[in-house]
Amino acid sequence: GALNLLTQTKVLESAALIKEGRIFDLGQVFDEEMPLFALTPQKRKYTLTVPGAPSWGPLGENKLVWNEDHISGHLTQDGTQFDSLSHMGTQLGAKGDLNNIRYYNGHTHSDIGTGRGFTKLGVEHVTPIFTRGVLLDIVKLRGRNLNCSEEISVDDIKAALAQQGMTEADIRPGDALLYHTGWGRYWKTDNDKFNTCAPGLSDKAGDWVVSKNVLLVGTDNWAVEAIPGPDPKKFAPNHQKFLVENGIYIIENMRFDDLIEAEVYVFAFSVGPLALKGATGSPIRPFAIR
């Protein structure tokens, strides 16, 4: 997929952006109080347990003790997280026909999907990413945080770039394109609100992003489109066009507060998903370097 755009030349181009050595953490804390997405009343669950007090020891004359974690529940698609190309597919035949669920590069679910993960397109195939990052501050453009289901148009993207002293030529092949909606204000303050809906890119804006040949798209909520969208016949169309049709990766639930405060819009960007064999995604801790 778009990871092919991450060349050695792109890495060196990105490294040249580091002038101050300042690191900006773009991840939310992964904990049991975070919003856990659900389309049904039965929402996801995440639990971390440290069994024992402590887990082991004391051992040796030095009486060393140590602690270990047991994690249960949903892991790869919550918190600040990275979508691999197996996360989304398109049902082209009858419902339940696994031969006609297609993933990126035409793979079928019957060919690559198993109850223990995917034999292809799993997140373990995503190498550590170090590339050029571009942040669009749509909140600054609007003069307010975006609302539920509010769409970001192509004209909005160009206007945000202009407001930041940039043009669309500043979005280059292989970049990580990030955008700020302000939806993160509901993170752990109103989880029900956060999970209910999301502002995001319009369908045409998604097409425009694809035309820019970016490596990934990231935002501060759980969707790269407005949900619910204006067309009730479509669900998450940009997820489909990014992951399934064009091999462009997605990062959700990012935190941009520090970048916004410093008015940093172009930076070196780094992220590395966990190499979870066959997984549809991974928790991550992305960061920007200036």
C-alpha cells in the first residue's frame, strides 16, 4: 500500500525538518476510562490487571520483587490506534459470502481471514514509520470546535492551509496528513458524546486526499469522515477508500493540543505499530519532532 512511498529519500527529507529537537506527544493515555467505541449497547471492554502484591518474589538474597500485567478485552482498535489494511473490507456478493468480501489488493476474506488473525495485510507488515507530517487546524479555520457530523470540504482544507501560510503543494507524496477537529475535548469528559458521532472529511475531500498520495491520515476522533454522514446509504466511505481501495493507513483518537499551542504545522512524524501477527490494528504512541 502507501507504505511503498516511505523511501530513504523521504526519511531524509523528514529528518531535515528537525531544528529544535522538541518532541510533541500525539497520543492519548490508554486506560479503562477512555471512550470505548460501540455501534450497539454492548460496548468494548479493556482491563489491565496486576495480579499479586507484587506479582513475583522476593527472590535471591537481595529479595527482588517484580510486577507483571494481564490485559483482557479489546486492544487493537481503541485509544490512539493504527488501522492496518485488514481492518476494513467490502462485501461485493451476498451477505456472509466470504469469497466476495474483498480487501486491499483484491484479497478475499476466505483467502486471508482466519479466527486467529489475517494471513496477509496484518499490522505486523507495517514497518516503523518516519515521515513528514502536516497538520491542518480546522478548529482555527472555523473559529470553534467542530460539531457532530460536520463535514470538512476540499475548500476548507485549502483555506486552512492558506491560513497557516501554506498551499496544497505543501502536502507531498508519502506525508502523514493530520487534521484537528476539536472533538478530543470529549475524551474522558463525555465518552458517550465522543462515541456517538464524529466530524470529518467529506466524501469529495477524501477523494482529494487520495489524489495527494499521502501515506496515512490521522485525526482526533474515531473517523476520517463525518458520522452520521449526509448520505444514509453510505457508512464510513473514507475508511473504505483509504484502507480498502488505496492502501492508505489511518490513525484515530490523536491529541494535538501541544502542536496547536506551538502553531507547528509541518514536522518530522514518527509512529510504530506493535507487530501483532495478523492483527487489524495496533495501539500506538505517535509523536512529532520539530
